[in-house]
Amino acid sequence: MKTLLSVTAACLFCCFAIPANAHEDHSKPVITKKSEHEGKKGNYMFIDGIKVHESDPAKQPQPPVVEPGAVLGAAPSDAIVLFDGTEATLTNWVGKGSEPTKWKLVDGSLESVKGGGYLRSKREFGSCQLHVEFATPSTVKGNGQGRGNSGVFLMGQYEVQVLDSFENVTYPDGQAGALYGRSKPLVNVSRGPGEWQSYDIIFHRPQFDEDGKVSKRATFTVLHNGVLVQDHTRLSGGTGWAGPHAVGEYKKHADKGPLTMQDHGNPVRYRNIWIREIAD
Ligand code: MG
């Protein structure tokens, strides 16, 4: 009888202990919001107890700086080549609406033009493996978020930050390799201004239920210059700027979206962009 009771109790415990979708843990990260913080009014969001865009290293330590390796990746035979430095592959891209992009073809790369708007792929993608190379301007201007800022947006909205983070301190969740406002990189493996760098990104799209609520969060694995900076990071929401210390929430969208590159007013260059669609 005692054994039977124990088994029954164990089964009941299991029923309550295992969530319906064991792959998702909706309790993490813990997100809290305040309308006032340290005597100042505003929109403050805290992820696992750390303020979004916290810049105090005592509260949000900077990622360690490490030296990157030397090899950049060529497209494998099954990749969709979105840009290989030619005029022909420039036709894979558009600007605002469906107008031709205002970005410039310079020395086999695509250069962001201030006021030129985002660069957007005509083809749309969901879950994918993406390789992209970028170079922040060799002439250093500005600091923090104003230095070599651009971004690689999966599905047109989830940003892997591009920034000149070589000896350029900013809030960790907004430096190169960050999922903007959501997750700082594990290390800062940035090369210097004007040097070519790479991102290799494994992205699984978010999924939504019929009520528009996220049922499976997006995940990102990111290698920056071949070094792991996001390790299967579950994205806790959107990455769009929603104030100095807040980013947007998930909003239901289609299963596919364009790849976009940000015009943030700095002449950041891109080259060798290829993508492979993967299962959700
Ligand atoms: Mg950016």
C-alpha cells in the first residue's frame, strides 16, 4: 500500500512537474518592468535582474576580449548565394518598398549609404544558417553606438548587432555579436576598423499559436570571426528599440521574412552573403 501510494504520488508529481512543451521553459529569463528606477521615471525593463542596456560593469560585466582566428568562410555547394560581389547578385536586393537599393557597390562589397534605408533581400527565409562578412569604416568616427553601427536582421526584425566594438565600449547587449537589447555576446572577438569580419548564424524562427502568443521562442547560435558568441540563445522577445532601456515584445508574423541589413548612418560594408534554409 505504501509502495502504491508512493508510485501514485510520483506519477502525480510527474504530471505537474513536466510542462506541456518540455522543450520550452517560459519561466526563463525572468523579465520585470518598472516605471521608476533609482529615483528616475521611465520605462525600465530588467532581464534576469539586469537592466536593459545596463552600462555599469559592476552590474553587467563587459565580455572578455579575445583574438579571432584568420579564416573566412566560402559558400558551400548547397547555399543560396545572396551576394558575391557581382552586379548580378545585387539584383537579389531591394531598398524601401521594392525600389532598387541605394546602397553602393564598392570594391566587390555593398556599402550602406546614410539615409539610403535598409538593404532587404527579395527572397524570404525562416529558420536558416547564414554567413555574412562585414567591415566597419576604416576611418573611425564617433563612439559607442555611433561607431560603425549596422545590423543583420533575421526575418527583417531580429537583430544581430553590427558595431565597431574594437576598443569601443558600449552597453554589452548592444555591442557586436549581441542580440540587440536581449543578449550580450559571450566574448568580444571584434577585429579592428576596416578589417573584414564574419558572422555565422544558426537561427530557428519563433512560432506562434492562434492567439498570437509565442509558443516557441527563436534561438540564435552565432559565431563571430569563428568564435562562439551566442550559444543556442533563446530570444526572450523582439530586438527593436523601444526606448533607452527597453526593447519590443514578440509580435506574431509570417513564417518567412527577408534578410535585412541596417542603415544606421555609418558606411558599413558587406560581402560574401550566403544562406541555407534549415528545418524549424
Ligand atoms: Mg544596429
